[in-house]
Amino acid sequence: MKIIMAIAFIFTLIGCAKKQVQRQPLTLYFSQEQRTLTSEQERKITHLLMIEQPLNHLTLLIAPTKHNDPFQALIGSQKRITTIVTIAQSFNTEVTQQYQPKQTANTVLLQYE
């Protein structure tokens, strides 16, 4: 009986150790005129990539900027993510970009696997 209890306990410990941690996306907020990252935003991204190593894939959910012309809104939001992609590539992390026109304007969400 003690052996069965010990085996059950070991399997419980192994199951707990293998439990996936739910990762929360990192959300970056930009001012209307901001086209590049602040040093604080760069630090957060670098910290995320260093802590979550090995981080194989990063998905950027990109919201438009607030602009009357939808094309200009897309161009503005694309300029913001150039540095994010560069930082991720320096950590050998694959990046996928998804334009999210209904997402809160002036935001970028970084989802990672």
C-alpha cells in the first residue's frame, strides 16, 4: 500500500512540474504621434525575450494608428514594429505580424509560444 501511495505521489509531482504556465501577452501602448519605441518599451521586449528563452515564435498583433486615412494608419503602425522585429531577430525568434484593424488603436500585443 505504501508503494502505491509513493508512486501516486511521484506521478502527482511530475504532473505538476509539467503543467503549462499560461503566458500573458505583452501590450505596448503608443502615443498618437509616436513612431518608434521608447527605451522602456525596448527594455520590456528585451526582458521578455531573455526570460522566456528559448522563445521560438512571437506574434505581433498590430493595431492601426488613429488616422483618417486607413492606408496612413497602416503605414504608421508598421513603422512602430520595425524595432520590435529587429530585437526579436537578434534573439533568433521567428516573428509573425497580424494587422488587427478592430484592436484598440495605437497598441501592439506581443503573444508568444
